[in-house]
Amino acid sequence: MSHLHEPAAEPAGPPAPRRRDPEGRRLAILAAATEIIVEQGHSALTHRAVAKRASVPLGSTTQYFSSIDDLRECALQQLAEEIDESIARLEPFVATMVERPEPIIGEMLAYLEDPRTVHADIALMTSGMTDARLRALALRWPERLVERLSPQIGEERAVALAVLMDGATMHAGLTGTPLGRDELTRIMRALMTMPVPGSANS
């Protein structure tokens, strides 16, 4: 039997439109901005660079964020929240850090050995130095660290430890090699026993 009289197949219609996902696009833009800041520093952040990294139209960046400064601040805020998680991981070991510093030293080493975390922290520091509006974000990490440690080791030792971590972070970022466990342990033990005004051994 001939097939000449069979009806022709219906032509394929246009593909179904993809569902709009405004929040997904906003998060993609924010994620792209954070990665650019971590990899290249906050000064490298531009609408064009973010749009390219997020694979979105250039106009989308201003659709979801009012300005490049707004996007930069939101990205740094997200990085600060990621760094906050590292402080939370220290807290279970704070109460016993004088008698048993090894666990908290292990957490500090894990922090310093993570290039992304180190670069994120350095980005926060440099942004806080050049933009007064972002200074509170940059200071949040050391201030929270001092707040958590002061009841156990005193405020002066806590401040010294926070300064040590800032310096160790910059060292790891610049050299690509964090302090070793033995070196960090020696410094930590020296800080734990350093005399402070008003203490019994001052």
C-alpha cells in the first residue's frame, strides 16, 4: 500500500520557554562576584566580568544589584559569612585550649591551608582598608575571635592571637605556604603563657 496519502507530520513547534528563575540568576551573579573577588581581588569586580562569569546578559547585573558597589558589598558579606563558619568550628575547643591547644591549632591550620578561605579573608582586609563602609565586615572576624577567646585566655592574649591569625593569613596568601604545625604550636604556647598586666606572672 502506498504511503502517499498519509498526513504529513506536524512541524515541531518552538521549544517550550524556560521558566524564569530570578532568585537563581541573582545567586549566580552573586556567586560569580565572590569568585572574582577571591581570585583577583575586589578591584577586579566589574559588571562585564561578573556577567561573563555568571553566563548572564550584561544588563542582569544592574537588574538585581543597584550598582557595582552594591554587588561588591553583597559579595563580601557572603564571604564574611563563610569565614564566620570557621569561627564556629573553633568554639568547641576554646574551653580547653590552654590545657590542650592541639585541637584548636588543627582547626587554625585547616583554615590557613584552604586557599579560598585565605584569599577571601585577605579580600575582606584590603576592602576594609580602602572603603570605610566595608571596614566593619573586615573587622568582624578578629572581633568575634577576641570575643570568643577572651573569657578563656584574657583579652590581651585573645587580641594577640587574633593579630597572629591575621598575619598568618597574609603570610599564607603571599607565599602560598601556611605556617607549619610545629611553628604555629610554638607561637600559640608562647601566647598562652605571655605575661599580661595584672596577672600573677606579670
